[in-house]
Amino acid sequence: MANIDIKELIDAGVHFGHLTRKWNPNMVSYVYSERNGVHIIDLYKTVAKMEEAAAALKKIAASGRRVMYVATKKQAKEIIATNAESVNMPYITERWPGGMLTNFQTIRKAVKKMSNIDRMKQDGSFAALSKREQLQIDRQRAKLEKNLGSISDMTRLPGAIIVVDVKKEHIAVAEASKLNIPIFAMVDTNSDPRPIDYVIPSNDDASKSIEKVLTHLTAAIAEGLAERKAGKEKKVAEKAKDEKPAEKPVKKTEAVVEKKPAEDKKK
């Protein structure tokens, strides 16, 4: 994993917290100072927490479990989608569907509706419907795609979730906590860090700050996936080597020396 440069974090504004009057006292250990009525986050602690979170995410990805990205605030949507798609992970950037984790089977049924509609369009049964019915189904498909399209290939609960702004995504945090799913989150000075397993004290409002933190975490996930792929390839190679039949030793045949007929003895 790449080293984290504190100067780059400062340039991205990661150290800016919220107004002092809006802070959460549980964040006191992550606050370095106060400037012009705004709390300044201790970036040395941010770096340590980012490294800790990255190491844990790398292990989760290497184990084959999936990591879900969650952020529905405007300035984080595109960043979340880009990072999640780069490592082929599920993400939520629209409204969090209640029961996404705690009622996962029902959510899966909704995802299957999309597949059924697509199947109808392929086998021709969709064309047999009236225009009104087609329009209704298309609207339903578009709504499902908008809310659940990014998790369409997620067949089981994620191994962890990455959250931007735990205050805004409190329902996602509550569901993950209930199911003991590890939570990695950017936590600003106005939020409660106690429900979070891996707290990354940082500015969760500025897009540059969000991008800086998520890029580092995503790089760790990519490393974990690369390790898993290399491990699989190594096992396949070893298995193929073991299954290869041993070559039979070639027997050395003794050269047959043709004896010349003895010359007639001189009389």
C-alpha cells in the first residue's frame, strides 16, 4: 500500500472539521485544535486510522468477501460509484432502502424482478403486452435499476461496508451494526464514532477530501483482490502439476553388436 502524505491530506482539506458549536464530544480524541470557530482534525491520527482500515480491507478482499460502498450525499455519489466500479464492488448512491441488510432476501426478490423483466423482453412476451402495461413495466424497471442496479450481482451480505457521513447514513450503520458487519467510515467532528469499527476522522463534506480517503481504501481492496487472484492461479498451477502423469523412464537398450564371421584359418 502507498504511503499517505500528510501534505496531500492538508491540500485536500481532510483536516477541516465542523463548527465547534456543532461538534460531537465523542470526537474529542481526534480533534487537534480549534481555529476561527472550526475544529481542526489531528491528521496524524487520520493517517494511522487510514492505514489500519486499509490493512483490514485488504484482508477482507483477499478472503473473497465483498465490500459495499455507501454514500447518498451529492458530493460523494460520483466518487463512490467510480471507486466501487473500479474494483467491481456493490454500492449505494441513491436513497438507502430500509432493510437492505437486515431484510436482504426481500431486496434480492426486488432485484430478481429486473431479471424477469429483461427475460420477458428477450423471449418476446413483453411485446405481447399492451402499450400501457409496457410503459408501467418500463417505469418499474427504471426505478429498480436506479435504486438497486448497483447491487444486482450481490448474492449475499457484504463482508464490510464503507460509509461517507455516518450521520446521514445512520440507517445503514444501524443495520450493519445489528448484523455485526464491520463498518469503515469517514467520521467528521459532528458525528458519533462509537458505532463505527474503523473510524477515519476526516472531513466528509469536501469532495477532494472524500476522494483522497476513498482512493486509498480502494487501492487496498485492489491489492487484496490481486493477492486472491494470484493465490488462485498458483493453486491451479500446482494442481495441474500434480495431476500431470509422470513420464515412464526410457529403458536403455543394449546395442547389438554384429559379430563378423571369423576368417577361415589358414591351412
